[in-house]
Amino acid sequence: MTEVLQLETRQRIFGVVRKNPGFSAREVQRQLGLGWGETAYHLDRMAEAGVLRRERAPNRDFYFASEVTWDDRRYLVFLRGEATRSILLALIENPGLSPADLAEKLGIARSTVYFHLTRLVRGGLLEGRLDNATRRYRVAQPEQAIRLLRTYRENFGEEIVSRFAEIFGAIFPEAE
């Protein structure tokens, strides 16, 4: 075990982050019932030592065990958000949906759908194509998304994610 993980608090933090890749510092703090300063301090030391990876985002940082690959971290950051997760699930199930289709299917405002689609395309998770003046989207690597949903489904806390992962696991067993 790395020297930085000799402290019991850091072992607990590491365990939570490993089980819940992409947790924010606030989520780690709440899960363990630690103080904010204590949580931030230990996460910083563990990131500096290379035991954890920190992915910075505009509103928060996401933490991962160092063995989680860049591609997986990229997907997991987006899968943490309910709206982006819903969009990804809908597009895995029905590739080629338009923003209007997604808004109707998910019961989300079109402006919200456009916002998240833009982020997902910029993040490299979605591909868009023009079809008769309508932009349609698909997940760039659906097998990877399915594998991550299956692996970490209990961390997303939604029955629909679990059912989806089970259904697609039967269809795409290689995605395990």
C-alpha cells in the first residue's frame, strides 16, 4: 500500500472513490461524514501522490482511482449527471434521435437537451449528423457506456439504469 494511504481516513476516502468513480469532494464528504476541510485536504494529498486522479470541471472536481482510464473517466463524469445520463441511455437505445425527439421522450425542455447535447459532443461522447436539415445523434462508443453502466449501476441510484444495463448486458455480453 502506498505511504499516502497509511492513514485510516485516507483509506476510507480511497474506498469511497474507488467504489463511486467520479464522486465530487462534497459527495465524498457526505458519504463519510467528514468535515469539509479534512475531506479537501486528504483528497489533495492523494491526488498529489497520484493515488487519485482529479478531473476539473467548471462547477466541481471529480475524483477517480488512478487505474481508471481517461476514456472511462470522460464517460463517468457525464454519467454522473441525471440529464446527460438520460440522454445517453435514450441514444444507446434509439440511435439517431433528434433534439426534439429527445426532449419529447425524456420530458426535458429543448433548451436543456441542446445544452447537454453540446457538452456531450464537445466531450467526444456523441456524434451528430445532419439528416434532411435535422441533426441526429448517436453515442460514439455505446459498448463502453454500457460496460460502465453495468459496472457502476448501483452508484447511479436509478432502477431504470439497472434494468437498462441488464437488458443490454444480455444483448452485448462483450461489453462487460
